[in-house]
Amino acid sequence: MVSLKEENICKEAKMLLENMTLEEKIGQLVQYGRLKEAELQKLEAGKIGSFLNVAGADKVNKLQEKAMKSKNPIPLIIGDDVIHGYKTIFPIPLGESCSWDLKLIEETSEIAAEEASTEGINCIFAPMIDITRDPRWGRVAEGTGEDVFLASQIARAKIRGIQSNKWNDRPYVTACPKHFIAYGAAEGGRDYSAVDVSERCLRETYLPPFTAALDEGAYTIMCSFNDLNGIPSSANKFILRKILRQELGFEGLVISDWESIEELIYHGIAKDKKEASLKSIEAGVDIDMHSGSYEEHIHALIDEGKLDKELLDEAVLRILKVKIALNLFNNTYTDTSLSKKVIRSTKNVEKALEAARKSIVLLKNKDCLLPLNKNIKSIGVIGPLAEDKVNPLGCWALKGEPKQVTTVLEGIKHKLKSETAVYYEKGCNINSDLEGGIDRALELAKKVEKVVLVLGESSDMSGENHNRAYIGIPEAQKKLLKALHSENIPVVLVLMNGRPLTLTWEEENIPAIIEAWHLGDESGNAIADVIFGDYNPSGKLTMSFPRCEGQIPVYYNKKNTGRPNFKKYLDVEETPLYPFGYGLSYTQFNYKNIKLSSKKIKQDEKLTITAEIENVGKIAGDEIVQLYIRDMVASITRPIKELKGFKRVHLDPGECKEIKFEITAKELGFYDEYFNFVVEKGDFKVWIGPNSIQGLKENFEVI
Ligand code: BGC
């Protein structure tokens, strides 16, 4: 993608601006998410610069045509929430992050953007790169978990994918990383709640994924709904002007979240939409998503001398530059025949299967109950999600179609020979009992050789403002699970959900647990592949699973405290049930021979750390090898572990590979007391291991 700093782009944008009336300039800041007669008329008069929630090449072309027929023709930005696939639905982002496979993530993002582009969309409201440590928050499903390093790498991969733009016959697509910033720190996991985080926490935890996304070339960014330390993001000059523009040098455009400008009134920092508009535009929000505030009030604010014209011009210039860079002026329209060729092509659906398989995390497999043998004579598939085609799509699968989803029941049937008896019983609903359901499930379970139970959350139990205070398996389903357990039936538990769940009872009592998230179109096929061993599970958790809600937040990279050995709760362990980075395989990996290129490095030197990983089991598998460090003594307290590298490696049985990581001293740095980035001398620990709590350890010193 071309840089927005390019001279040609700046020149062209300035020329356009010079010929625009005040009304036309304001129009560029206006975005609507509805399309009624009023909007169409405004469009013809040059009073709307972008839309969202409008798709289809034909429909969008007609809108573009209207925009281009106005006195001063400027094409439209067409935004859309393409969160985990457009019409080919991939796993929810939290699930896909468990693949730790950056190439795959880039590819699925590219497919999503390519499909969307054939329907006239040129701005994708993704990736969501809000770090979060609270699984009660419904939007954990849309993100990449709790870790800063991993989220930053994934942010880069997603921006590369979304903006790969390998065509010349239609508008390009820009990513719109969101939500700037610290939205994932909502109090109590309650969406839209206030966020109060220190500047250190903001810079160390919430900012890095955005820095990475902008460094990768995203043209747009969306600010968040939340109040941040007393000033909602949509009016927050410190984050939008100082950090984003001055420090990060962002040249692209900032778009508000849905009606977040008007919401400044309800936050209590603006008395009306006019004051809200002034605060937002002064803070640097360029586009008003759907609230109508800018449209109604910017003109008057300028006439009354309250708003500096320069600020308006700057905002319009940024929007024009993005439109030029997206090639919208030369390639305004989209060929209506394209979507048929691109959308849900065989290659895209195959990628969805690969992504679904790699997102699955095997949480428990007592006595190698899994994989099941395909030669079994009978199997019972039980549970409210076993035959479900809607919920596996997950939240924000706006254009997903249930008919494209393979259920677990179908996936299992495809796998087995026709003579195998496959029985199904729902047992209960997702959130309520089903009369006689448990009895029928028990009867079925007793007559079959193996039982697969598919439980979890519906897709609307996560996502925007779909928070939960209790994050266990819903009660009705738990009853079913306990009923099967009380009859000593060994169950393979498959979980579909949009967040980490509390699974303490399940871990103690159920022999095999597969975390399958909401995996999208290929859910059933991928899960059946894992159940019968056609795919050896390789995913690793990107968010810690708490033992109970009272432990939240629980995350691996916490601080040591002055009393690390004191018991933190009287009634529960401090550690999570399943830690960050955890996941099992059907084979076993042995870690040995950790080596450092040197025990001492200078502040401008590199350190090479190697270890050997051997597949000591009987089948081939992928292992996600993780590198963690700890700065032992620094001028600022540092986390007890920080992820600094990872590699996915394939190993045949008996195969042993040396895995090499390189870290520069710069990667060991942090912000000092005065927020200068420093690399301090001193002792470090380093681990190479299979998750955040195990691993081979070594020491080195920065001199
Ligand atoms: C969400 C954004 C989304 C926007 C447009 C808002 O409610 O917070 O993530 O992009 O709606 O649909």
C-alpha cells in the first residue's frame, strides 16, 4: 500500500479540498449506517462521505454513482464489520489466535477482505486488537487474548492480510484496527464501562498492538466507546492527538465508534450534540459514525467562530488522502460478476477447514481416550450444539449462512462407515431443560460404544455487550453432563464457546475435553477430524482459563508483588485452571538442551537461544514452542514472565529439531519512570517451553 505521506497523494488531496464548499467538506465527515430516502438525497448533494452496513456490488455501485454525480464528485468509503470472514466464515478471532499461526491468520484475513471487496466494501472494521484479561467481557471472542506480544504479531498479520489488495480492477481495502484504546479493560467485564488504567499500563499493555498495526500500514483506526481515565476516547486529546498523531505519526483517519460522539452527552462531558461535536473534532475524530452530530453542528460551530476552520480542513484532508490511496477515484466501481467467482471458492473453504482445525485446543485427554477409533460400531452424539448450524458461526458472522455450516453430527457421520450406528439426542436446550431430554440422553449413552457430548455457549452469549457474570457451561447443560457422569459414562466433551469458561468440575471429572470455540463454517468437519485423529490437535490457549469467576482477572504476565509466596486466596488456588500457552497433543514432545549464544550481551547485541524439541510419541504433530523472559531487577517492576517469541514446528515421530530464537537487547526494554524507552543492564531469566508455566530455563546478563 502506498504511504499517505506520498507527495502526489498530498497534492491531489489539497487540490480537491480547495474546490470544496463548506457543506461538501462537512459531508466527508459524515457516515451513515442506514440507507433511506433522506440519505440518498444528501448523498446527491455531496453531504455524505461514507456508509457502513451496505453491501453488494450492484447496490454499492449505485451509491458510488450518486456520489460521483454530485457537483464535486468524491467516491465513498464503504465500511463493514468483517470480523472473521465475510461469507466464508472462519473461527472467531479468539479461537483462531490459538493457532499461533501468523501465515494462516494473514491468509484468512486476506480471503475475508478479498470476498468483501467484490461486494463493494473498501474499509474493514477489523482487526479488533483490544487486549483483555477479563473473560466475562463478551468481546473477548473478537480479540486475540491476553498477551501483548502475540496480539501485536497477530495485528501485523491481519493488517497485511486485509490490505494485501492483490487486484487493480476495484477499490482497495483498508483495515480499521479498533478500538482505540483500552476498551478491553472495561470494569468487571461490563461492556462500555469506564476504564481507569495508568499511563504505564496503557503504554505497556494496550498500546503495542495498535503501534504494530499502524506500523504495518493501516490507513484508518476506530476509537473506542469507553471513558478512559475520565475522558471518553472519542474526545480524548491525549490519546488521539498526543499519542496517535504526534508520537506514532499516524497520517490516516480516525473514525468514531457507532454514535460514540453523541454518547459524550451520556458520559456527561457534553451538554448536547453540538458540544460533543466540538470536543470530538478537536480531539481528532475525523468521521462521525452514524450519530449525525457533525452533520448537524459543524457548520454552526464554524460560523460562530468556535471551531477553527483549519481543524475541519485537516480532517477532510486525511479522509481524501485515504480515498486517493484506496484508488477510489480511478476504480470507483466493482464488477458485479466478481463475487460469484471469489466468494466461498473451494480454496477459501479449504482454508476455513485448516483454520478451524488449528484453532482447536485439546484441554484434557485422560488415558488417551482420544482419538476414537473409526471402527467403532456405535456412537452417541449428544447435546444442544451437536446438530446446530447457527451458533458455530460465532458472534459477528454477519454475512455467514447457517446452511454452510457443518455440524458435529454431520462431521462425525462423514467420517464413519455406513455400518456404524450414529445416534443423536439433544438432551437439553442451550439455556433450558428439554422435557425428558436427560432421560433420553442417558438411555442412548448406555447403548452406544462411545459418547461425544457437544456443549457450550450460543453465539449470542459473547460479542458486543454480551457479557456474563458466571462463565461456566450453562446450568441446563451442566445438568446433562452431570447426569451422564453419574452413570459412569466416559464422555468426550466438545465445547463451543466465545470465551474462556470455568471448567474446574469438568477437569476433575470428565476424561476428555476439546475446546472448539465457535469455529465457523467448517466446525463439524474440523472437530470430527480431531475426534478421530485425522488431525492431531495443536492449538494453545491465548487466554488463561480461570478456576472460578472470583479469580478474574487472572493472566500469566502478572507482577511478582512483595509477597510472592503468600497464599492469595483462602478458598482457591491462585493459578488458572489452564494457563496461557497451554494445549495438548496426541503425541508428546520432549524439550532438552537449552543453549545461549552467550551468557552476557551488550545493549546493542543479539542473543541466540536454542533448544531441542523431540517428538517422543507415536504420531506426527505440531508443537508451538514458546520463549519467555523475565527481567530480574529493573528500575520499574517487571512481569514474572513475558512472551518474546514463538514458533510452530512440525515433528514426525522420533524427529528432533533444534529451535532457534533471536532476541535483541531492545526487545528487553521498557518505559522508565519518565516514560523513556530504556534497556537496562542486569540479570534476565529465559525459558523455552510448551506453555507459560513449564519450560527449560537459563540465565543471561545484559551488560
Ligand atoms: C462496534 C464496532 C463496530 C461498529 C459498526 C459498534 O457497535 O463497537 O466494533 O465496528 O459498531 O458496526
